[in-house]
Amino acid sequence: MNWNISCLVIVFFLNICNGYISQSLIRWSSYGYEYLPINQSIQLLSSITVKSSRECLDACHKNNLCRIFNYETTGHQQCQLFEGDTKRLGSIILSAVSSSIVGIIEITPSLYIQYGQSCSSTCIESRYLECNVNSICECPEHTYWDPSVMMCLLQLPLLGASCDHNLNMCREDLNYVCLQFNQCGPLSLLYGVTIADINTIIDGSPTVGMDYPMGVTIYETDGESLIITDSGTAQIVHVNNADKSKSNISVLVPNSWASGETLFYPYEMFLDIDDSYKLYLCDSGNNRIVMFSSMQYVSPPPTIVINGSAGVYTQDLDKLVGPYGVKRDNRGNLYITDFYNHRVMFWSPNATSGVMIVGNNTAGNDSTQLNSPTGLFVDSYNSMLYVTDTWNHRIQLYNLTGSPPYKGITIAGTGSAGSDENQLNGPCGIWVSNKTGALYVVDSSNNRIQRWDKGAKAGVTIAGNPNGNAGSNATMLNIPNGIAINTDETRMYITDSLNSRIQRFDLI
Ligand SMILES: *[C@@H]1O[C@H](CO)[C@@H](O)[C@H](O)[C@H]1NC(C)=O
Ligand SMILES: *[C@@H]1O[C@H](CO)[C@@H](O)[C@H](O)[C@H]1NC(C)=O
Ligand SMILES: *[C@@H]1O[C@H](CO)[C@@H](O)[C@H](O)[C@H]1NC(C)=O
Ligand SMILES: *[C@@H]1O[C@H](CO)[C@@H](O)[C@H](O)[C@H]1NC(C)=O
Ligand SMILES: *[C@@H]1O[C@H](CO)[C@@H](O)[C@H](O)[C@H]1NC(C)=O
Ligand SMILES: *[C@@H]1O[C@H](CO)[C@@H](O)[C@H](O)[C@H]1NC(C)=O
Ligand SMILES: *[C@@H]1O[C@H](CO)[C@@H](O)[C@H](O)[C@H]1NC(C)=O
Ligand SMILES: *[C@@H]1O[C@H](CO)[C@@H](O)[C@H](O)[C@H]1NC(C)=O
Ligand SMILES: *[C@@H]1O[C@H](CO)[C@@H](O)[C@H](O)[C@H]1NC(C)=O
């Protein structure tokens, strides 16, 4: 950065009671610079008008939390005091005001030599340490001890900031802790809110409650609405305002939607928001794909996009056996995981037969094969296909440029089942972040949701138990399957299948 931080260095002596002198070094920026904190609302301590930079400095010294300040030497003569540093919590930038300068208090280990010692020494008078109930000098509020630098550093005021479990790095006054996935946030991020369960009255349903929900998809018009395939009752359910405390829940497609037409194990689905809300459904037990126009079943009636016959095993290219997941790209092509044929099928619009683009009808674990694929995710923009290769306990990625059959690379999981952080166990649903490229994997048999950052060699548990244990309280899951995340990536919905409930989690 092209600014001269050491143009003027003065040593400032602050006189506190009993004549104790606490020494700290102030560094001044050149004129025309200002401090920009990463979170102004939480880091700005006060903004006052004073006559000189010296008065601004005095004001900073009187506020134990102040580490940095902006001063306009002419004009408004505004003095802004901040908690902050120039490495992690903000930066010094060119100011629109040419008379603006920044004063930075230099923090050095020598200010902390009394840390951990009895308060009968000098920490009582120090601005940088405080005496705790056991009369030991400790880090004051908003700071934590970092043994690698032997200083108390400012806690991180940002939701989602990376943290280390062994240090007290997150702002406690904001109720942030270093969560199990090494980011600062409230513990409530680990708690799921139940949107619907076995006791929920579903408008238009002949029975009460959800029964083994599988797929979940989301659309946002006024608030967030979900569509859920409930495999046990074999109906499709609509949840309005799933992001609010009061949502309304009704049947979208009943089990029997026309004479002689009955859903049988409805699994995953795809809602094509860009193509007038066409809903493509894996009617898995009937081995077929059904399309509901405008998310309804009356008029026009649903189209059978791929014909099936229940209970028939076939490798024919115009058939499926236990279709599990379906996605559509921005050209209207369908991608379907054909579970019992261990393959991914591609259907172009209006085709009468599919193309086997991954797998060869035989379960296997080489780069061309799959073993019981379930979830899939199509990134139309980058022409990439993600597949959860369930019984190979891995996530495969395919580049769709070029012609099939495609070879996959493993981007998550080791190929063998386990609950270590680099492993998966029977993964099902998958979702890929458009912001970061991170994978969100429903690690079903581990009863947890794993986030794998792009290129990561291991995942972190963002919901459910990190060790893979099942449970039914707010922090646990039991054989989760489907996943949907809202557009701004702040909320995640999970079908917690064996608990027969839909859980909502906040995301950071
Ligand atoms: C800044 O802090 C406020 C107060 O805690 C918080 O509400 C806000 O989300 C923070 N902003 C960011 C970007 O983290
Ligand atoms: C309930 O959902 C329906 C759509 O399914 C909507 O028209 C209605 O306004 C909703 N009612 C409330 C109270 O949100
Ligand atoms: C598919 O068929 C529909 C209805 O016949 C037609 O409107 C559409 O243009 C066709 N799409 C393609 C890509 O051929
Ligand atoms: C499905 O079967 C119906 C009736 O046998 C037939 O009219 C239709 O063309 C078939 N659709 C496909 C995609 O094969
Ligand atoms: C599928 O591929 C594997 C390995 O590439 C091969 O061993 C197997 O014979 C193939 N199966 C069929 C049905 O082609
Ligand atoms: C996919 O393959 C093409 C052709 O080899 C290449 O240009 C492209 O960068 C690849 N895409 C990704 C995301 O790796
Ligand atoms: C595939 O499975 C065989 C055993 O069936 C195992 O020896 C091999 O390591 C596996 N390969 C991968 C890539 O997981
Ligand atoms: C998100 O999607 C947009 C287009 O839809 C694309 O330009 C962008 O690269 C995507 N970001 C990631 C990280 O995939
Ligand atoms: C849920 O159950 C687990 C395991 O029994 C327990 O560790 C955890 O604290 C519980 N969480 C809540 C919110 O009760």
C-alpha cells in the first residue's frame, strides 16, 4: 500500500492514577487516509468533535476498547474511535477528505507481560489487561489471549469469521462462539427448526403428518415456499412461508391424481422456475418421470415424460429402474439418476429415448462407474454434473464438455464408508453453492450435513452429529435425504426422513 505509516511516530505517555505510566506507541498515517472497519456498526465506539488530533488521541486513550481512530484535522474536526486493527478487522484506505488522518495504537507483547500473573502486580492500572475474580491478570472484554503472539487480540466481530477452537476468538457479547466448523456464530446455527412433522395437519391430506419425506425443493416469491415429496403417504406437499414461524401446509398433488394414476414412492424432483414452474418428479416406485405444469395436476394434466412399469427390471435406454434424482439444465435437458441401473441418463427435450452418460448398468467403483447413484446437481453455467455415488460413499464430478460416456473425478469421500471428516456414508442429497462452489452433502447414513469447501480434502459438519450418531432433538438428524438452500444462501431445508420431519437451519 502506498502510504507512509511511519511519517510521524510519537511515543505517548499516559498518566493514570498512582503515577503509573503505561507506554504505547502511536503511529500516524499521512493526510488523506481513513480507517475502514470490516463492520462499522459494531466497531465504531464513538464519534465526537474535538479541536486537535491530540484531543482525539486523548479520547482514544480514555476508552479502553479504542485501538484506532480517524480525525479530520480541518472542517468537521470529527474524531471517530474504533475497536480494530489493520490486519484482520479493517484497512486504511484513501479518504475523500484530504485533511483526514488515522492514528493507530501499536500493541506489543511488552504491554502484556503481566498476563496470567497475580493482580498484586500492575495489571490493575493497565488499559490492556484486567483483573479477574481470582485476582489474575487476564484479557479485557472483546479480546482473547493468543499465545503465539503473547498478546490479547481483538475478538472477531463478523458472523462466519474463521476461528480456532483452542482460542476464544469470537465476540462473546454477540453470543458468538467458535462453532464445530471453525466459524464464529451463535450456537443456534446448529439447531434445526421443525417446519412439519408426524403431527402436522396438512390441508387436504386424508392422514395427519409427514411420513418419510424425501425430496425438497424451494421457490421464492413472497417469502420461501417448499415443495416436499412425502414418500410414505405418496403425496406432494406444499409449504408456504417456510422461512416464517407460521407456515401453511397443504397437499399439492394427492396420492391419486387422476383415474388410475397413483404416486408410488415419490423421491427427488426439480422445479423449473425459469420454465413456468414445471415440476419434474421421480415417481420412483413406478419407474417413471412425471411433469406437473405450473405445479398443479388438474389442467393441463401431468405429462409422463419417461414411461415406466412398476416392478420390471430393464436396462432399456427408454426406461428407468428406481429413478431417484432429476435435474434439468438451462436447455431443457433432463439428467436422471437411474438407481438400480447404476447409471445417469440424459434426455433431451421431447426425446423418446435417453442416453447413458455415466455408468454402464453394472455397479462398480472405477471412474466411469457408479454404485446406486441418488442425488445430482447440474451447474449449467460451467457445464458440470455432480452425482452422489451413494454406495461408493463418494461424490463424483463430471465435465459435460465433450461427448459421453463421461469419466468422473472424486471430489468428496474416500470410497469407503466412515464418519471421519474426509469420509461419507451413503450420501444422498447434494447442493452446490453458487457463491463459493462449496458442496453441501446430505451424508445420510452418518445422519449429518457436510459442507466441503471447493477443493477441500475434508468436510465439516454444519448440521447433525459430527460423529455420525442419529437422534431426534433439534441438533440431530436421522437418515436425512433431501436438501434445498435459498438464493442468498442463508437458510437450508433438510428432509429428516426417519424422523419424518422437515428441518430448517440458518446458514453462514
Ligand atoms: C455487524 O455487526 C452487527 C451487530 O452485531 C451484525 O448485526 C451485522 O450482521 C454485522 N455485519 C456483518 C457483515 O457481519
Ligand atoms: C396459504 O397458502 C396458499 C397457497 O398455497 C396461499 O394462497 C395463502 O395465502 C396462504 N395463507 C396464508 C395465511 O399464508
Ligand atoms: C417439444 O415439444 C413441444 C410440444 O410439442 C414443442 O412446443 C417444443 O418446441 C418441442 N421442443 C423441442 C426442443 O423440440
Ligand atoms: C409413453 O407411453 C405412451 C402410451 O404408451 C406413449 O404415447 C408415449 O409416447 C410414451 N412416451 C415416451 C416418452 O416414450
Ligand atoms: C462396465 O465397466 C466395467 C469397467 O469399466 C467392466 O468391467 C464391465 O464389464 C462393464 N459392464 C458392462 C455391462 O459393460
Ligand atoms: C471442461 O473441459 C473443457 C474441455 O476440456 C475445458 O475447456 C473446461 O475448462 C473444463 N471445465 C472445467 C470447469 O474444468
Ligand atoms: C474399488 O473396490 C475395490 C474392492 O471391490 C477396492 O479394492 C478398490 O480400492 C476400490 N477403488 C476405489 C477407487 O475406491
Ligand atoms: C453463479 O451463477 C452465475 C450465473 O448464473 C455465474 O456467472 C457464476 O459464475 C456462478 N458462481 C459460481 C461460484 O458458480
Ligand atoms: C441432542 O442430543 C445429543 C445426544 O444425546 C446431545 O449431545 C445434544 O446436546 C442434544 N441437543 C439438544 C439441543 O438437546
